[in-house]
Amino acid sequence: MPPRLYLASASPRRRELLNQIGLPHQVLEVPAPPGEDEPQHPGEAAADYVRRTAREKALRGERYMRERRLAALPLLAADTTVILEGDVLGKPVDRPDAIRLLGRLSGSCHEVHTAVAVIAEGQLYEDVSVTQVRMRGIRAEEIERYCDSGEPYGKAGAYGIQGLAAAFVAHISGSYTGVMGLPLYETAILLRRVAIDVP
């Protein structure tokens, strides 16, 4: 089936989630801006940060579509961040950083914010999913084994709930797919606003 929208994300999890709801799409490899990966602005609240980064991804994707004269399909972008005590816990830069992040999450309750932005015909629509996640205490040797798996890298907060780290999660309140990287409930509502029906 031909694609019904563009996905401005290289995340395999977001592709899997769109496939899960039977939505044909095309991935746009939109170049990231130069410099640090999605830096948080000084004084910017964590909740505002994730909304801004999703919006900026969508706008970059829209420019990319225009520059390459691609078909005028709606474009979807998203960004996920883990927030603990007001701090944004981003993607680990290396193993010691992953160990540090997982140590902070051990035995704590944190929030996962996933912002979604859709652009169609020059109009921007956006929403955010907020999920509370409670981690059990994670022993140091468990963190080491988890890092050995390679799973923490490339993931906000250094864990993926859909993988081995599911064994660390004691409770969630909110959207499981939001923690994965694309809250399907909020996404479906936004897509309906641009005339894409989702089952």
C-alpha cells in the first residue's frame, strides 16, 4: 500500500508502532541540526523541552519535504524524554553514563514525556503523553549485565521498556506505547485531525 504519511524519525520502535496499527508510512531521513543532540535551553522546563524538540523535528521535516518536492503527505514527528526530579535524562553517551542514569532511576518514580507533532497543509497539531514509571531497586550487577546487552544506548533514560528493562519496571500509570516512543492514542487523535483514520 502507498504511504499515507511521512515519519520524521529513524526510530525502529516508532515504525513498529505505526505498523502495529496498520498505517503505511515512509521514513524521512531528515538531517539533524549541527552540534549537540537536541540540547535543552538554559532555564527551559523539561516538559517544555520535549514539546519544542518534537515541534522542531516536524518543522525540519516539512522544510525537507519542500526542498525535495516530495508528495504533500502529512508528516509525523515525536520526541521522548525521561524526567526525574525535574532533570532531563537523555540518551547515554557511553557505558559509565548509562550506569549513572540507571543508578538514578533505580528504586525511583519518574515521568516519561513523549510529544507528538503532525504537520499537514501548513498546519501544526501537537500533543504530549505523560506516563509515570516506577522502577524497582536495580542491583549493580543487573545494571552491568543490562549494559552488556547494548540495549541502553540510543534510548532516553538508558532503558527500553519493550526490552530487557521490562523486568525493572514495577508499575506504570499512563501510556505504555508512549514510553516506547509513540503514544498511539494521542497519535491517532492528531492523525484524525488531518483526515487519516486509524482503526
